[in-house]
Amino acid sequence: MKIKKLETFCNEFVGFVRATSETGAEGWGQVSTYNADITCEIFHRQVARHALGTNALDFADTLNLIGEREHKYPGSYLRRAMTGLDTALLDLRGKLEEKPVTSLLGGSPGKIRAYASSMKRDITPEDEAARFLKLRDEFGFDAFKWRVGSECGRDKDEWPGRTEAVVPIVSRALGDGVAKLVDGNSCYSPKRAIEVGKLLEQEGISHFEEPCPYWEFDQTAEVTRALSIDVAGGEQDCEFTAWDAMIEKRAVDILQPDVMYMGGMMRTLEVCKRGDKAGFKITPHAANLSLVTMCTMHLLRAVPNAGKYLEFSIEGLDYYPWQDGLFLGEPYKIVDGNAEVTDAPGWGVEINPAWLEGASYKMSEMV
């Protein structure tokens, strides 16, 4: 069964992909969020032309071929575009076989423990604690992640003293019996990261994400060796050479690939496989409620080295206005602190036709 047509529907933030086979079978996927309009242009120029006419159901080698044909353009944008092909073809196959994607990958539908993930740094420690407690009581979350430092901050805090305040205030408000995670977003030098890490240890935090510039594996490894808590990272990395170096150096304790940044599910599964061989758990990055969280849910139900929980963004339209109206119904629900992969075919979501009508459209078709 060959791929006949590939279409994109996008705005600046989100780009959906529809793949159609020569038999008329369809599947929906997504390129990575942010600058999605640029990514969709890359999709048509550098992905679709290699994919059209290839096997719609057995496409792992097609992804390799795309990388080879576009060998002068390694890196993030090509991988973000490839994700649209990968995720659309998995949805297509799932619908043909009437199975959820996780079952195609050897997993099964079911529940996944989620952690409530804050994206905000402009929030006071007291307000962060208050909204976590509300989410705990309303949805049953028993794991939470909040932000320390500032993004790629060169050791500078979001405002002076915020980290030293937000760590104990939020941790103590949550109390015992709750998993507590923080994210440094590449803020710190090793020296400062270790200082912050010691504070985290004292306050019962178990997970320190991306403490140093993510591309500096040796810096992160220094922090990992110095701390007793888990250090995590990898969300930005999209090439296997980077993952191999991270694994070989034991730069982190937990690997965090992002399905959308990696180039799709097949390439992410390869990271999971390499991590599993070396004894690493996988806690993927999934920082918004586009299709990335659903893809991650299916992944975690399928891999043997799945970590403790799913990242689940708690930010609404005030933070992510572009999330409005992406899907019909309510694909994301948290009950007793768990998300759930259903037995619906494919990804189990339906793109909102009204959103598609307002999007920029482009098509590539097999001649």
C-alpha cells in the first residue's frame, strides 16, 4: 500500500498532517509545535517528496532514507517535519487494523500515572503551591513539577531569590507522599546546579531536570555524579549521536526524548531501546496538549523501560492560546491522577474540522 497524498494544515504554532494511501485509507499526525508553518514547508520540500510512493504501513526505512537524502540538513527542523509523516502513518495503520497505536507497538490500552507539569516562572511560590493543591484535590495528582532558575539563564534566577523560595514553599505545601520534580531548563553552571541540587535533596525533591545547558553533556554529568537525586535530560536532542554520547557518559539518570522533536515514534522507540540496553528509564518530554501528549501516552504503554509517570501540562489557554479548539471532544482527562489510553483506533483523537478550515493548507501528491 503506497502513500499517495500528504497534506498539511497549519498556523504558526500547530501543524497537522493527513496521509492518504492509494486505497483511500487516511491517517492524521502532527509536526512539532512552534514555527509549525516553517516546519510544514520543510515537510513538503524535504520529507514528502521522498515519502510519496513508498510503503504506507512499513515505513521505518523510509525515515532512514529521508535522513540520507537530506544528509546536508541534519537537526531539529528536519526531525520535527519527519514527525508529521511518522505519526500520520501510525494513525493510518491503527485505523486500518482497528487498534490503538500502542497495540501496534506491542503495548496495550490502559492507565498512566501523570505528573502535573507547570510551565510558568512568572508565578509566585505561594500561587504555585496553591494551584498545585487545587489540582491535587480536584484531579488526584500525586506528582508535580515546577520551574527553578531561568531558561538558559547563565546562573541567573527569574528574579533574585525565587529558586530558594519556590523550592521549600511548594515542597512543604505538598507534604509527604507526593513525587516532586523541578526543571532548570539549562539555567545553571555545574557549581550552581550542585548548590541548587543540594537544596532539592534537603526538601524532598526527587527529579532535577536539565540543570545545565543541555548540549554540555560533561557539565550535566558532573551534576549527576554529585547528587543523590535523579538528574534528567534529553528533551531537545534529536540525533542518535547525541543520545549515544549522553548514554555513554551517563550524563543523566533518566532519558527524556520528545516524540515530536525526535522525528516521530519510530525514532523515539530507538532511543528507548538504546536506553533500555544501558539500564535507563524513559520519562518523555510532553509539554503541551497538542498531539504530543497523546503520542507519549501510547509510547509509555508500549516500552519496557517506561518511567514513573507521564508529563501532563497544567497550562490552559492563558498560557497556550493556540491549544484552543484543536480536537473534538475531550481527549485528555485526568482521573485519580491518571491519564488513559483507550482502545480507539490510531491515536484515538479527532482533529476539529473548524480548526482545519482556518489553517493554511498545502498538498504534495504522487504523480
